Amino acid sequence: GIEADFGRAYLSNVCVARELHRNGLGYDIVTKSKIVAEEWGITDLYVHVAVDNEPAKNLYMKSGFIHENDEPAWQARFLDRPRRILLWIGLPCTNEL
């Protein structure tokens, strides 16, 4: 099991080749990630997505993620990247610690 203090995980770099878009593969990847996270005792799963990436936002929302917070514009400028939002989903704890 995973210690209670480590019940959070971050989903990063979910990518699907352009020619494979719109066939459910991204959804399947996110679903499998959630299953593995639950098996590991993760109760909180997070992901960042660029504010203008509508397909990714739609994928995560369809997968059950909800809006957690917005990255401040100054921070995105400072880090020289597009502004992002943080999404979260709570997972049932199926792994006894």
C-alpha cells in the first residue's frame, strides 16, 4: 500500500497520435490510469491542461475530472508557457493500507 500522506498522484503527458484522435483511445488511457491509481491506493488524481486545449479539457471532464483552479497569468508568463488549469478527480480507496 501507499502511505496516507502519499494518496495523491499527477497524470502527465497523455498524448495520442493525431491520426488516432477521436476513437476513444485517450479516454481508454485515462480510464486505465484511474484504475491503476485506485489499485495503488491513490485517492486524489490531478492533471493540468492548457486553457485553450478544448479537446483535452473535454476528455478529462468526460472522464470525471472537475475544475480545481486556474494558473495565474503572471505565473504562465514567468514560466514562458500557455496558461493552464488544474483538474481533479477523487478516487475510491480500494487498497487497504
